[in-house]
Amino acid sequence: MNAHAKETRALKVETRRLFVEAVDSLHQSGTGDVVFGGMVEEGSVAVEAVAGAGKDLLSSLIVSTGRGLGGRAMTEGTPQLTRDYEIDPLITHHYDEEVLGEGIRVLVAVPTLHGGEVTGMVYCGHRADYDAAAPQTGDLVRRVRQLSVDLGRLGYRQEPRVPVKEEPLYPDLDPSGREALRHTYAELRAIRSGVVDEETREKLTVIEARLADILSGHNPENFQTPVPAVRLSPRETDILSHVALGWPNARIAEALSLRESTVKSYLNTAMVKLSARTRHEAVSIARSSHVLP
């Protein structure tokens, strides 16, 4: 066995260990009656870790992209939930035998992500109704987000990055001018999100892109806007642009005419996609990935 093969095998062993630990911990803490998950391999999730199952139905399950709740989570790269798995018309039912065989009624599928790519999936199943399961969902998303960070670090150790001296950003802007433009950018996004007229929205989008170019320190006539490495939804970007200003969730909710719980939900999803542990780290990663200016 050559060195590369040994490294690959060691990485798979360590990855499986992290999944087993996470699944066992989630089950022991009462986050779900049945918890299971595994890494994405060749476009499918191969379940490697199971806790709380009464039957041996889930341990060898392979979930393909687009199939079942996990398949949808893989396709969209966001957490997915079904309140009543058996009768949910919005998912395919390729895995009814395995899921319903465990008496699971409520199922949550949360992807682990690295650089915007889905790397694995953690499922949390509840045998009770949704009202009893709902309080555990936020904790599940937070802990899977931490698992994403741990898996990302594990991957980076295989190919250490060479430190690169970065050029100073915003050479033509002083700190006060930069902060003023960021406020303007966030305010513009808030206004655009409430505009119905498509022509007006397009005009505002052009102005928004121009501001982003200025904040990114380059002339849009000479440079093409970089393609983001991570893809956030427009609403997730709206939330993060206000988080970047240091605003709390309540103030963001008021500015965007949303519920505070909705702001938290979008922020959590954005943090999962960015593999960020804190809201401030999410802003930093978003800027380095050209999602935010």
C-alpha cells in the first residue's frame, strides 16, 4: 500500500470516528430517538453510524441524491425536516421500509458542509409528534455545524496550506468610508428585498453590485466579479450583510420585516454552509469567499 493510499485510508477511519462520536453524543443527549449518518461517497450518503435503532435496518442504508429527505438535503445543501414522514407528499419514499420500520415519525436531515459542498449527512429521527421533537432541532443544527468544522479541519491536515501574504484590501478607502458603504450595501439589500417591480429590482441589483465592487477594492470595468465559492440564498446574504454591521437578530428582523426566529433560522443555515462556528466567523468566511463585499 503506497503512502497516498495509507493517508486516504487513515482519513476515512478518522472521519468515521467523528461521525460515530457525533451520532452517539446526539442520541445520548436526547436530541433524537434514532440518530444516524455518514459521509457522501460518489453522490450518495453511506450510513456508517447508527444510535438508538431497534432493528438493523439503517446500518447499511445508502441514500442517493434527490431521493428521500436526505437526498433533498444533499441537492439543496440545507437542513430539511418532515413533520410526518409517512404521509409527506414532498419527498420520495424510497426508504420507507428502513425509516418507518424504526417507528420514525419526524425526521430531520442536516448536511455537513465544507466550502459550500455537502460532505455528509446526519439524520435525527423522532418517534413522537413534531411538537415534542421541535425543541431539539436548533441544537441538532448547531452540533452538526461543529461537526462540519471538525471534518473540514481533518481534510485540511491532509494538504497543509502554505501561508500567503495577502494584499491589503480597500487601498482607496479609509475605515470610516468603508463602514459607511457597508451600511449602504446592507440598507440597499433590505430595500430591494421588499420591491415587487422586477425592473426596479434589477436597477437596484446593478447598484448593489457596483457597491460590492468598490468594497472589494477593484474596478468592475477591469476585473470580473469573482464567482462565489459558497452559494448562499438571497435572504441568507441579506441577513449576513446586517450581521456584518454588528446588528443583533432583533434589529435585523425589524429592518427586514421578518420574525426574529426566521432571522435565526437563516443565519444558522448560512453558518452551516460556511462551516462557521460563530456569526462573526461566518461574516469573515463569506467575505473571503466573495459572498459578501
